[in-house]
Amino acid sequence: MRILAGCLLLIVSVAASAQEAERILRCMRGNVPTALRVHRFQLSHADAEGRTRNVAGRFFQMREESPSGRMLVHMMIRVDAPADLQGASYLARQEESAGAVQESLYVYLPAAHQVTRIGGETADGAFLGTSFTYRDLLQLANGFAGSNATIENDGQAYERPTRILRFTGDGQRSARVWIDEKSCMPLKADYYEGTALRRQLTTPDFALTDSAKTGWYLQEIDLNDVRDGASTVLKIVGADKPKALPREYFDPAKFFRN
């Protein structure tokens, strides 16, 4: 009887933990507004030898609800500088299919004059020569959708109470992320390949921002590559007004035109 009771308690505990993880994930995705949000960004990258690379562009984000009530988060990245990459665009669009959320990834490169649908290996590559991958930016934007999440324990980041979640996906990659309890924003993250720590994400204590119009977001994110000594700083430097209907920015046939 004691063994049976212990097993039942374990099952209840696991179920409660899974429900709490799902609640946190929904809170994270809820930071993406239902109205189109456009942020201008700058990426500043430095390798171990001190060589630098700068990229500027815009993030387009919007959340909608599927007929069954699932959150669908869409994001598009438009590159404005440097000149040789101007107009390059990256789209991540979520749809509900067969009772699950599916994510489709597309890229448009002006030199090729065509839209290409990309897979996981491309998404895991370096984004425009920086320490970020395309998947990093997607996960930060959509609350790590598509990853399995488990709660590890409570923690602190910059004297703010957090919940520490472990996110796992395909293969050997995983992330340990400190989620702010109040805002549900990621304040720190350790990225692993197998058991090896590969990259570390931090945010300055001033970075967490609450906008009355668009909700919580991070003004600055710092990412350090433990392996090669490179680092990239992502800064949100302003907001823009959209010039087209919101859905056109997330249409695979139109996202690169506006």
C-alpha cells in the first residue's frame, strides 16, 4: 500500500508540475500582443580576435488564437543593414494542424529573388554571422514553443524571483532558462549540447521593460559563446508603425514585399 500511495503521489506531482510549466509557457507567449508590434533592433557581434559585425533591422510580431483556443505566435525579421543584406527577410508562422501547433520557417534573400522554406538544421545555424541562431530568436519571441518544458526549481536573477525551466527539443540541444515570475520574460539562459555548456544568455537589470501598449519586452540581450569566445548584444532601439495590413507581414507569399 505504501508503494502504491507513493506512486500515486508521484503521478499527481508530475501532473501538477506539467500544468504549472504549461501555465508559465502560456504566460510567456502572452507577452506577444494580439496587435502587430514592430521593434527596430541592432545586433553587435565581436569575435575572440576583436573583429566586429553590426546588423540592423526590424522585428514584426503578432499573436492570435486558433479556433480551439491555442496561442499562435508569428514573427518576421527584416534586415535593413548592412547594405549587402538589406531586404533579407525571415518568417516564422504557426498554424494548428491535426490538433497540434506546427511551425513553418521561410527565408527570402534578395540576391536569390525567391522564398525558400527552411528546416531545423538551417534554423540552428548562426544568424547573419552572430552568436544567435535563428532558432534562438524564434524561441525568445514565441516562448520556446515546440520545446518540451520541465520545471527544475525556483531561483533568482538580478534579485527578481524566477522559475527555472529546462527546455528540450530534437537532438542533444537543451536550454536552462530563468523566467521572471512577474513578467514571464526570460532573464537568463544556459544553452547546452549534451552536458556541455555552449552559450550563456544574460540581460542587464535595466532591460526588462513594460509598455502600456505592447506589454513586456527586453531592451537588451547579451549572448556569449563559451566555445569560441565570441559575443553578441541584441538591442531594441525603437518602435515603428506598420505600413501594410498585419497579416501581410506573415503571409509566405507577401512577407518580403512590405
